[in-house]
Amino acid sequence: MSELVQAYGTKEAPLSIEQARAKIRSDFTRFAQMVINGVTLPAGHVFAQSPALGINHQLTWYLGCEIKSANAGLSVFGHLAVADDKDSNQLHIEARYFHPELHFRDENGKAKSSRDYNPGFGAHLWVDQGRPYWGMNRTLIEGRQFLSDVPTAEAMAEEVVARLNHAISARAQPHEAEAVSGL
């Protein structure tokens, strides 16, 4: 049995709900910090740290529960530090984290599972350049936006950082972006 499977519980040996929540919190926080520290954002861009989009909110947005929140994915967001919906050079970045199959017992001792179709860690990535309206931006990460069955949160964070940095480096420069958006 792999260490990954043991760390996320099995049908035969599920984690307690407290252990499951702590495991999700620990792995996502480590992943998010590695992404934030490893991705080079363009000037004027920041990673979301606000109460509405930051790491702690991601972990508790669904009824205050890490497990329910993580079932739909936990995200790290990058955006302009000062919002400007007319800026055609801005980037919208998201790295959505998915944990492996998780087996746990709820507060009543009932065995449950989460993401039972995920054999390993996974991520979905977005890097869009342009105004934040439909048809006014373009993707910079086409063909490299999905990762699945990654053995560790650290290995996934390293690959996410590499893919995001590659996409960011492909962004149009101000004069190119204006031609793309028709300005």
C-alpha cells in the first residue's frame, strides 16, 4: 500500500474527520505556498490574500468544512493588484488543487469518501490575458491546463509552478495585447 493511500485513509482504515480536515489543510497550504513562492507574476499583479479569496477562505468556503470545500477544488488566484476592467494586458490566474481519494469517518462515525475517482493529486490551471469579459481575453495555457495522478502535493506544486511560469512568459506585451483586443 502506498504512503499516499495510507495518508488519505482507506476503506478498511479511514481517517477521523479531524485527521481528514487536518490532512487537507496541511497539503493545500503547502501547495499554495509553493505556488505563491514559485510563480513570477508580472508587475502590478498579486496573489489573492484577501479574506474572500485567500487560502483560509478556500479551505472553509463550503459550510466551514475543509472536506466539503476541497471536494470541488481549492484555488490559488493571481490578478491585478488594483482592479482595472479596461486593462487588456492583465492576467487572470488560477491553480485549482484536488486531493487524492479520501476515506474518513464523519462526526457520527459513518464511513465516507471524497474524490473517490482521484488516484493521486490533480490540478486545473487557468492563465488568461485580457479584459475580464467573455470574448475579451485569451488563454495562455491551452493544452497544458490539466494535471492528474500526481504522487505528492510537492511534485504537483513544482509542475504547476513550471506550467504557470511558462504560460505567463508567453503573454502578449502591451502593444501586442492592444492589437489582439482591437484597442
